[in-house]
Amino acid sequence: MKNSILLLLFLLLALFFGNAQEFAITENYMFNNQRVFGQEEEGAVLVDIVRTADWSRTLATLAITELELLEDVRIAVLSDPGLEDVREVLKIELEYIACCANTETYYFLVNRENDFTALPKIDNLYCDAVESDEHYVFPNEAYGREGAILRAELWYAETNTIEEIEVLQSIVWNDDDFDYEDAITAIND
């Protein structure tokens, strides 16, 4: 009986710690749009990303290309992504709506000293049913690989579950030093 309880406890802990993490919406970061005034002729509005607790330090500056089409802004974090010296990953999505939806996604790696490293922006265009889109996949997420950031195309089934993942690029992370490796492999689920 004692062994059964220990086995059950072990299985529950394995499930708890074995599950992949996901990005969670946060209020720790926000847009500070004090730059908006006087930029109307420039074609893009520059906004600063700041910590909610400290507006004095600009973490990043983003250009909103078509303010009138901006539908939604989502700021989320992935805590402890499984990368050396990275505390969290900040993900900012700008969604523009016209005849189709266009999403610009910015990823920032936040280290233990609160310094930021930007990954290249990802653009996705959604017109009809979503068949695939591009994302970064981190080691502690489903399909992640230890010590690497994957830039991947995710293909979806009709039930909106991931059917296949095609790795477009594998980026080896060594404490703020990128080593790019182009990959042509695919993982079928």
C-alpha cells in the first residue's frame, strides 16, 4: 500500500513538472506612448515598452505602422524558459485587422540582471482558416529542445491542435551568445 501511494505521488509529480509551460498574459509590462505626439507625418508611431513598476527605463521601442488598423495588443511572459541565465521571455503581439489579420510578434529574452535580448520579429498573416503560423519554441515548451530556441512553422488540424511542426531554424543559446543553425527537420506528432 505504501509503495502504491509513493508510485502515485511520483506519477503526479512527473505529470506536474513534465507538462510544458505556456505564455501567460502579464501586467508587469506595458506600453508608454508618450512619443505619439508629433509623429503623425512619420508614418509610424513609436511606443516604448516599460515595466509597470518603473516607467523611467525604456526596455524596447516598437513602431506601430498603421495605428488605425491596430486591433489588439497582447503582452505575455514565459517564466523560466529553460535557457541558461534567462529568467523569462517577454512576448508582445500587435494584431492589425483589415481584410485579413496580421500579427507582428516580438520576443525578448530577459536575463537575471533584467537585461533584454531581442529575437527577430515574426509576422503571421491570417486570412481564412488558420492552417499554420510561425513561432519561437523554447526548451520548456511542447516540442522544445534543450539549449535551443526553435523558429518553427506549426501546422494545425481541423480541431486547432498541432498536427505537425516544421523547424525552420535552430538557435543555440549560450548565455546571450547566439549560434544559428539552419535546420530542415520536421517533427510529426
